[in-house]
Amino acid sequence: MSNSLGKLFKITSFGESHGGLISIVVDGCPAGLTITEADIQSELDKRKPGTSTLTTPRKEEDRVEILSGILDEHTTGAPICLVIRNYDTKSDEYKKSRFLPRPGHADYTAYMKYGGFNDYRGGGIFSGRVTAGFVMAGAVARKLLSLTGLEILAHTVEIGGIAAQPKDLGEIRENVAKNQVGCADPEAAREMATAIKKAKGEGDSLGGIIEGIALNVPMGLGEPIFDTLEGELAKALFAIPAVKGVEFGSGFSAARKKGSENNDPFVIKDGKIVTTTNNAGGILGGISSGMPIVVRVAIKPTSSIAQSQQTVNMKALESANTEIKGRHDACIVPRAVVVVEAMTAITLADFALRAGLIPRVIK
Amino acid sequence: MSNSLGKLFKITSFGESHGGLISIVVDGCPAGLTITEADIQSELDKRKPGTSTLTTPRKEEDRVEILSGILDEHTTGAPICLVIRNYDTKSDEYKKSRFLPRPGHADYTAYMKYGGFNDYRGGGIFSGRVTAGFVMAGAVARKLLSLTGLEILAHTVEIGGIAAQPKDLGEIRENVAKNQVGCADPEAAREMATAIKKAKGEGDSLGGIIEGIALNVPMGLGEPIFDTLEGELAKALFAIPAVKGVEFGSGFSAARKKGSENNDPFVIKDGKIVTTTNNAGGILGGISSGMPIVVRVAIKPTSSIAQSQQTVNMKALESANTEIKGRHDACIVPRAVVVVEAMTAITLADFALRAGLIPRVIK
Amino acid sequence: MSNSLGKLFKITSFGESHGGLISIVVDGCPAGLTITEADIQSELDKRKPGTSTLTTPRKEEDRVEILSGILDEHTTGAPICLVIRNYDTKSDEYKKSRFLPRPGHADYTAYMKYGGFNDYRGGGIFSGRVTAGFVMAGAVARKLLSLTGLEILAHTVEIGGIAAQPKDLGEIRENVAKNQVGCADPEAAREMATAIKKAKGEGDSLGGIIEGIALNVPMGLGEPIFDTLEGELAKALFAIPAVKGVEFGSGFSAARKKGSENNDPFVIKDGKIVTTTNNAGGILGGISSGMPIVVRVAIKPTSSIAQSQQTVNMKALESANTEIKGRHDACIVPRAVVVVEAMTAITLADFALRAGLIPRVIK
Amino acid sequence: MSNSLGKLFKITSFGESHGGLISIVVDGCPAGLTITEADIQSELDKRKPGTSTLTTPRKEEDRVEILSGILDEHTTGAPICLVIRNYDTKSDEYKKSRFLPRPGHADYTAYMKYGGFNDYRGGGIFSGRVTAGFVMAGAVARKLLSLTGLEILAHTVEIGGIAAQPKDLGEIRENVAKNQVGCADPEAAREMATAIKKAKGEGDSLGGIIEGIALNVPMGLGEPIFDTLEGELAKALFAIPAVKGVEFGSGFSAARKKGSENNDPFVIKDGKIVTTTNNAGGILGGISSGMPIVVRVAIKPTSSIAQSQQTVNMKALESANTEIKGRHDACIVPRAVVVVEAMTAITLADFALRAGLIPRVIK
């Protein structure tokens, strides 16, 4: 297992879905950064379950506790441990189906790789609930990056095949929090919500696409040839359960373009070098160019569905059926929006420190 | 900069496109593995330039030399250094355009990040030529993995919007080497070749999609929650210049599926647990399931095109035009097929060692 | 800051001396290892303060809590978080002397490096109290290593210039727990205890030397040329506050020997290759040879002493005097014995996993 | 194997004693640093063999070649590969004694750990010759550190039990290059040289102690609690073959001092906080305090001696005798002085980058 991420801004995750807590340790954050519980709680609240009819009925306060690394509302330079407690755990259902892996879920590989010793209750560390830790660390990273003027946004661009119309930054900033699906296009948002309810009613689930955007990114983030900005962002984003694809700028559609279409011409604007288009998604040669970073992640439909599915009994090695009684989101895309922001922030904070762009003490 | 990749099977790249050589150091390969120059050369030849009318006219022998780590055709346990020399370098054109970044290329960020000290000749380390080092390391990784029966394939599935028809494994194995574009569908291959020639004639370029497949992968590769198999593969693949998207299994199309469609049912076949479909691309919870790993990478059209393009003079900070006179592939997809295989092999070799599945001495 | 250690068996420390808790996360421990709180508590008790007249009067239960990673008394493969709470914190004295660094202590560098934002209460993360976390992780490592038959011992060989007579393994195993100073020589132990009490009475402190021994070490631990067994053990041991020297085998005395004296002749004994002497301390070329590993660490006298000392006011930049009122051990050597064992165990566990000598699932 | 060292200033070693070359790759050096072959050669010459009657008769030019990463005498930001070729290799003797491990040498563990596939010729990568690579990387690190005014010295303080009298910095700077043993005390230097010749005449060898000193070290190098300055320096120094002990400041002698003696009082001098003594060796809490860093390394007597020694035939598993005919230094201490400087420089350069004290582009 490898539950740490990052080189200078380093996070370490521990805790399980149905254990006592979910936690993240942030090591390497410069000293002197102002951080309050409210800074973290406001981010956590964006992924909290049970807040709308679209999400899992599991009720969790998800209230952050700061266990270390912050004194008098400032980071001390020491590792910051942030936790939320688990309260509403109902593990009985999981005990019954312990040997019946849910299709599409990590149940099977977790059981096999860890010899059956894995914490199967609620998926253990393979639960989407661990992303609450990512969000807490992301809140610290965002606060740190905000010192450089950097801003991170994410929004739902597709759910269940319903695509949002492209919106400008102003609309994204304004609309995402206004609907239950985190979409900048209000009309599409309504359709997405309806589609999720319908899928839920059918005991089924939906996937979608989230777009992350980073603005005012300093030139020079990324350490090629192996620690490219794309590569490290992708690695961080693939840690979000259910992510199965990551693309930057024109991404897969670049494969269908000509060079003359896909290349972004350079021009001088207000004394600075910029490009007139941004097919590169703000990244050239694995290094941020100063243009907005644009990344899109494909999220598969929730694997835990209420319909009866064909599976096996791993212990008895015989065919079986499973009907999942746990409490699950019919579509995790809306709650994953803030997680995409968090992983983006964590990765950029690490690169900003590696590039020497953030001092080791904030004054 | 960070020019090393991997934890236990670790590669370090050095050398530049127009310097004396391109090189890779492989550290952590178990001792006792039989490796000859022929093992590596046969892989290198697959990406060698100048072999068809579709590729760059740059002529390079690309003959591997083993500088260390191998004695009497066996790995010694010490770092293996593999190099190819550069001969056909014509750097004059690059000197002239030193301050005129090619749109879509790393010229701009390399110049800015390294304060103008970067080796601009032929793109320096940002040249696709560094992937020859990846291929050499990949040859070692493949040899190592072959001990477990693991097999890695890749093939072109799309170029310039022309998509190959799905082919079975037998056809892929047989057809890929038969055409200049590395495609398993002979008819599509012909169209792709025509399209590349046409783009070349227009001073333009094309992108495409390559699919990598790993067969007979042992269950248990991947170290969640952060070193997932998807995440580390993606990181390795994004080190290939021009890659802008990576997806696994049903990938972005999963976003449009329902859970009941996308989940892969488990069944028992020949006493083993398998899935009837493989939308997961052989990876559940960031860990290999034993099913074939399937990854697709989007490759943008070559940024170096012969048409006149709008750019800036970075030194003078004024508008400029650039017409690229260097020798470039109008489509790098065909030569990148073996590079996708190499990065896949390198990543899987690292995970196999981390999982304790390969002994430290091969006997 | 870098609060993680190890490559495959990786520990991450968080928590402060006068914060809520001291904690360690162990990531990478194979699944299926039996671990109970008692396994850890028995180690923790060896360094618990307040147990004899020789130690700090600070009273702490130091009762371990398992927060994650263990289910039904077995490791799950997920990160194991172990904590002890702080109860008996008296921080007022530290507030008063916040700007008066204790000579010989980290107060000065902590204040300067972290811009005054460091948690100064009780030394924050620079307190010897963080080694309780090392001991908890060490308990897991020892349990893991015990599967291979490996055994780790440590004992006090010198305090305040009083040297113990060399004792054989049987005596070490038997005598160390019998006295308050962890010494295998009962007579020297009495003198050491007297010397500590005397120093304490004078408001002064003593240092000493601890010897660590690892028995039944498999051949092959160590990954040269940089991750040598000596190098990684030394790095781990220097993380113990107050350690200022580390030597292996004949160590510094080797500098005065001839090669013909210092070389350990090889012989065959019971069908195995062994050496007749062990000046190498069980390590040749940075790799364990199978002979006992022998390491000695020099521990400086506790820097916090009750005498008045010359210092400066870091804020006012003026001369000052400090008289330390905190509760400190006049000699930390006795309580550090188990910490030396812990760091040795943690390092060897990491190397055993790297060498592929321990399976990823314990059955 | 792990042949890389460092986090941001990272070196990777490859090449063998009797292979084609010895090489080091330096990755992470800021761009724009002026480096010429002469800068590196002058350091290399200090450890070159065959320059005096005291060293091995092996004749090697040890002429540095820059293979990558430097353009127009400036670093480009890309990995710098530096090599020296091997010419005077006489491997026949090694073939004969392939299965007869030299007592005290890595022959035994190298053979066992790498299953007999290790390059046994001249010790392969376990030869002291690999330290030529360290010296080349050290030359780059020293050049980089010199930008901050930091200066690194080392000198022999003991050989074969002959201890140099303490000398001041001026004498150290002046005298070390004047004698064959790198000692600041001319009288002791003569005795040491005589002792080495005598040992050589007897087919024996001597060890000794080298002291490294770093001056004008900025406060704040070191990343506790695990990446302490002592820990990382020790790890780097233990990579030098034959090092068996490392101590800082008062080191092992601190174990015999009282706190009131060993603590360094703080005073204000020229507006800066300094200590009146330096028992801490310039390091408090694992972080540089701004006082000179003082480290001493114990070097064992060369294990390769000409006398007949008791060993075993590893293949036949039977007793044997070995008389080593290779060409070896009777005392490697003199040639190791510059290697101690190099490892110190490499470690400090890494920490200076980690602390953000050196810009990523040198202007």
C-alpha cells in the first residue's frame, strides 16, 4: 500500500469508511499559514452526504477536528492532522455479503490482494469516503495557493450522457453552488438531477464528467520529464475512486485535430506572452504555461447498485447473486466536484513548493 | 526537474536530442536476467526514424550500447545504462529560431522555466527522441515480466479521425507489424497512411489514439490509495510527449453508461474468478484484477508543422512568424506504439517487484 | 519538514509534546499480521516516563489506541494509526521562556526555521516524546520481523563515563530489564544510577552510549550503493533527539586497527559461511552478512538542565539567562534503549520487504 | 539496489570498477550554473590513484567527460551526466579468486545477494572507485553552494592511531594539499605517511578518521523529524566504502560530558545569534544553526591486504586461503578526504534546495 502523495507538500491518508475516523496528514506545509477549522469545514460541507435527495442517505456531520500542526490558527511547520469521525456506520449488511464482491467495486481485488484481511466494512479504505480526507488537505493547499493568486474551480460538464452547454468563468463561479449537481448550466443541471432520480428509482446509477480549472497559475509548475504536470495531476485524480479517464485541454479530441488547428498561437497581450486558444489546457512540455489549466475526469457510474447482480462467493468459489443493501449515491459526480478541486490544489501546491515559488515561512 | 521514475524498478533518463546521446539507467532490475543487445535493439527498431516515408527523414542508427550492469549477458543487479548515440543532428535551424517558440511545443515553457539556459537544439530533453530511452528500459522490463507470462501489446486504434475496427488479439498480434501505422485493421491502416501523407503534403500533422493491452497480468498489481495502477500508468504515459489523455477500460464512455451496464459480472471459469466483460480495463480499486489491462492514450497532432504560424520572439517580446524547417513526423502515433508498450512494461515491472511477485535473483 | 521514513514499510509521525496526542502511521505493513494493543503497550511501557526516580516526573499513562488498519487483531493492509494522548502538560513555563532558547536544544533552530510559528510548548515535535511514536511503530516492525526469527536487543553500555563490562547475549537478555538504566552489567548499572542521581541533584545531566544488536538477520538486507544498511540505520537513529554519533561493529576503533586485525575471517560452520569475528558489525558492503548486526549510538547529555545558562532573547536580540523549570530526565539513555530497538526494527522491516523476504500477506 | 541519492538535488551512480566507465548523473541542479570540465577535474584530481607512493599503483587518467546537461558551460536544467573511463583494468586476478571472498570486503554479500551474477571484477560497484562519481557530483554541488558563500573542507585527523594536533581553519586550508595524507598537522602527516608505508611493506593496511567542516552554512538546512541534517549526512557518508562510524560535533565524547559542559551557550555577536562553543557541530534539532558543521567519519583499514587470509570457497563451500594480488591502497584515508567533502556538499545542496534557499535559475 502507498497512502502518501506528494514530494514537498505531502499528504498521508488513514482511516476507513466504517472504522472510527477518516483522516489526512499534511506534511510540508509552510509555517505561518492562517488556517481555521472554518476554512476546512466549508470545503468539507461541499461533499457531505445526506444533504440532498440525490445523495446517499448516510448521515454524517463530517465535522473537522485539527489534531496537530496548527497553533493559534497558524500552521507551525509540523505535520497537520485533520480528522472526521464516523458515526452512522451500519456494517451488518457488509458482514453478510463479505464474500460476495460487488461487480465493478474494489471488493474483489481488496479481498484477494490482502488475503481476506482487508476491512470489508463499507469498502474500508476503498470507500469514496476517504476522499473527505483529500478535501481537508485540499482546503489547506488552496489556502496556500491563494497567496499566489491562484484559483481553482471545478464543475460537472456531463452526467448520464446529458452534457452541459459551455459556460464562461463568471457563470461557472456563480452557478455551480446553485444546484445539486454542481453544473454551470442550469438547464442541464435540472435534466441531470432528473436523470439521477430516475436511475435511483430503477436501482441503477450514472456516471459523468467533471472539469477542473486552475486560474492565475504561475508559469513553471511541473518537473519533466517524468514528473510532468499532466502526469502528477492524473495520478492524483485517479486516486479518486471511480475515475477511469483524465484528459487535458483538447484531450481525446486532439487526436482528431490537425496540428494547424490544435496548436495554440502565441501573442503578446498586456506585455505578457499568452496563447489565443488553449488546446494545451495550460500545459506545454509537462510545465504550466501561465494559461488556465483545464482537466477533465471521467467518472464511471457508481458500482454499488440496488439491482440483483451476478457475482461469486470468493470463499466457496461458487456462483452467487448480490443485491446491495448499503446506502449509496446513485451518482457520485456532484459530490466529487470538490474532490477534483482538492486533488488539483494538492498537486499544484506540491509543484509550487518544488519550483521554489512559495516561501517556507508565510509572513 | 525529475528524470527518474519508479520505486523499485527505477529508470533515470539523461541526454538530449542534439547532444551526444540519449540514455536511460535502469536501477533495481533483479540480477540474473538474460539480456542481450539484440533484446533491446529489436524494440528500438520499432521506433527508429527514417524507416518509412511516413516518418521524419532524420536518419539515425539508434544502435544500443550497454554501458553497465550487464555481464556475460546477465543482469548483475547493478544499474544498467543503455545508450544510443546521436549522429544526424542539424542544429543550425534551431539556432535561428531559438527565441521563436513553436506553437504547441515545449519551447516556450522550457525557455521560461530554465531562464533561457535550456538546450533548445532539437527541443533538448523535450524532444520525442528521449522516448528511445523509454523503449530501451521497456525492453528490460518486458523481459523481466515475461518470466511471469505477462505479455504487452499496443496498437493504433485511431489516426486523424480514422478509427480502426475492433480486432481480436490474434489479429492484433499479427497485423500490427505488417503496416506502417501499427494498426490491427489493415483497411483502416491504409487510410491512415494516406491521411498522414496528405497532412504532410499540406505541411500539417495528425494525432491519434493508441491502445495498450497487458495479458496474463497477475492479480494484485497496484498500491492504493495513491499509487493506483491507473495513476502510475497514467503518470508514466503522460511522460510521452504529445499525450493529452489517458483512459482505462470503458474510460470516458463509462461516463455515459449506467452502473448495470458498466459493472463487470463475476463468474467462475476453469476454477478461477473472472469477469464476463472488461469495462474496468482489468483494474478494480487501483489494483489489477487478473483480467487484461486495457489503456488508451490520446496523442495530439505533432506540434512541429511546416506551415507558417503565429508566435512571438521571447527575447524581444514582439510578434513573429515561424516556419519550422526541422525534420519532423507528420504523425508520431505509429512510432509511439512501442513507447506505450514500454511505459506499460516499466510500470508493471515496478508494481510486480513492489508486490513481491518477482524474486530479486532470477535463476 | 519530512515526517515520513521508509520506502515499503513507511512510518509517518504527527503530534506534539504538549498538543493533544503523539501519533505514528505505519503504511506498508503486510496484511494478516496479528497485532494487539498489548503487543504495542509492552514496548511503550519500556519508555514510559515517571516510572522511576531517575526519569522526568511528568506522569503519562502512554496508553496506545489503535485508530485504523487493524481489524479483529490482524493488520488489514491499510495504514495503521497508533496514538497516545497527552494529559500531564504544563505549558506555562514554556510560554514564559518562549524567546529564550535552551542551549543545546532545538528551540533556537525551530524558532528561526519556522519563523516563530513553531509549537514551542514542551519543544513541540522536537521533544523526545515523539519517540513514543517510534516505539509504537517499532512494536509492529518487531512483530513482523519475528516471523523470520529475527530478534532485536539493545542495552546501555555507558553512562556518564561509566562503561559496562562486556556481557554475553544471555546476560543482556536477562539483565537489561532488571535495572533502571537498561544495562547488562549489574555493577555498572548501580554506578550509573548513582551518577544520574548525583547529576540530577546538581541540576546537571549525563549522556551515554547504547548498543543495538540484531540476531538471526537474513543475509541480503541493504540496497547499496546509497541505501546501505549502515546509512539507513544511521538515518533512522539520528532521528532520535540527542543522538550525535553512530558506529557499526568495531566502528571508530577500526580507525586504529590494521586490516589484518579488523578483517573478519570466513569459515564454514554447520554448513554455513560465517566469520570468526564480527568487526564488521554484521554488515559488508552495506548489506547484512548474516552475522549479528551491532550498532552503537552516542547520546549527548540532556540539554534541558536546571542550572542557570547563558542564552539570548531571540525576539529582543539581547543577552539573557535561562533556568529551565520544565520536567526533564537528567539522563535519557535508559528510556532511549527501547527507542534504539524500535528504529532498528523499523529499518530492518523496510529492508526485508524491499528484499522480498517477507510476503505481502501473512498466513 | 538503490543507486540514487537526494530529493531535489539527486544523484544516480552507474558503472563498475572494471567495466567501461564510472559515471554519475546529477538531476535537479538549477539552470544557469557555470560549470566547466576544469571545475570537476580539479576535484577529481584530488582522489586520482597513482599520484603518490602511498596509493594504489593502478594508473588512471580519470579525465571527466560531460555527456549531457551542460551547454555553453552552463547547466541547462536537464540531468548532467559525468563520466570517467576505465583503462588500467586487470581483471584476471579477480577471475581466479571469484569464489574466494576477501575478508572484510563486500565480495561475500555481493555474491550471495545477487546470486553470483554480480560483477566481481575489481569489486564491481562495491569498489572505492565509484566514489569518483561522488566527487564529480560533489564538484557541481560545491559550485552551486558557493553561490551562497558556503565553503566545505575536510582533512585527515587520524591514521593508524596517529592523531593530528588540532589546527585552526587557516592551517587546515593551507596544509591539507601540502602533504600526501591530507592532514593539517605537518608533523603528524609525516608520521602517518611513514606508518602507511610500513603497513604496506607488511602487506597490511591502516584506517583513520576524516573530519569534514562546512562554513557559512545558512541556518535552516535539515528537514526533521526524519530527514535530519545528521541523518542525511550520515546516510551519504556511509555510502563511502569503508566508513563504519559518523559523529557530529562532540560526537561520542558527548556521551562522557555533562549537560553543563556540552550545551553551547548562546550569545549575540555582531548582531547575530551565535554559540560560544560548538559541541553541537552546527546542528540543533537536526537543523543547521549557522555555526560550522563539523562531522567526523571513521574509516576502517582497507580490507584488501596482501597477507594470506582465511576464507572460504563460496561455490564449493569449503575452507580456503586467499592472497590478494590486486592493486590496492594500504590506506584509503588520504584519497577519501575529497570524497567526504563531496558527500557533504551533495547533501547540503539538496537541503538548500529543499529549504528554498537557492533559486531554480542562477542569474
